[in-house]
Amino acid sequence: MHRYRIAMVRSERDPLSGIVEIDECLVGGVDHDGKRGRGANKAVVVIAIEIKEPVGYGRIRMSHIPDASGDSLVPFVCAVVSSGATVQTDGWAGYNELQKKGYIHQKKIMSSSDDPAHVSMPGVHRIASLLKRWILGTHQGSVSIEHLQSYLEEFTFRFNRRSSHSRGLIFRRLLEQAVVTGPIIETEIAHGFNWHQHNI
């Protein structure tokens, strides 16, 4: 299955464009030591989603990152979002360098708003909710951190093809991508595939 998850990612896939909403969520077990905040004892997943006007959502991209610092967040945005796009984030300082990278940065600062996070950033929070429900329902919550990125790529592949009228065509596309994907040996996936090293 992990070999197919790797095949689900096209190296030439187009970056997100237009208006893109970006935020992080925490994926993992319940904290037992009372820690709170971004990334306390959980995996940090950053989510980007295209916002369609007047309504609707486009494609998504997700990445498991080590923390919610600018050193982790800004490279993700640069890798998945077209330069010149409008990027909407909350007031987190980790995104402060986006304007210098060629993006139109719109902050929706939570601390100054009476709206809860899911109202100010509805797209990302909908995806986060669907992701957690999918992990819990389909995988019984047993997704390990070392393989998390592979599961994120599977979810992305499925979500971005949600409007397809032919399930058979989606399966065909996966087979086509599997044929052109280089060989993956067991040692490369046994303890988590190195997505960054393979530049996928």
C-alpha cells in the first residue's frame, strides 16, 4: 500500500493558486502531561487549500512538519503554492516572511476576532476534521507518525479527485502513475519513506 501511496504523488503536479488558506492542525493521541500549544506531544500537519469564489474549495496539499516555526512553514508554502498567490493565515508569526517570498499575505488574526477558528479559517478546519475522521474510521486511528506523510498523500489524492464521476478512471490514473514511478524497495518504506530526499 505504501508503494501505491508514493505513486499517488505526481512530481510535476501544479502548485496551488488563487486564494489559498493555510493553517496547522495536530494529529495524534491525547496529551497526558498537560502541555498545550502548537505541537505539544502530537504531530503537526500543515494544510493548504484553494478557496474558490464565490463559494467552494479546490485542491489541497498537506505535510507533516517537525514544528510550527517559520523554518518549517515557509518552505512548505513555497513548495506548494504559486508565487503571487494570496495566502490567508492566522496571526501566527511563523508565516511572517511570506510577503518577502512573493505572496500576498492576508492575516486573519484569531486573538482580535470574536469568531472561533473554524469560522475564520473554515477550509482548513474542514479538511482537518475530515482527515482525523478518515484516520479514525478507515485506519482505526493506528497511523504511525513515521508513515504519516504517506497517509496524508493518500488523503490528498482522494480529496483532489472527489468530483470525479468515474471511480474506475481514478484507479486507472493510479495504475498509470504506478507504472512510471521508480522502484521502491522495502527498506525505503519500512520505517517511513523519505519524501524530501526523493523530491516527490
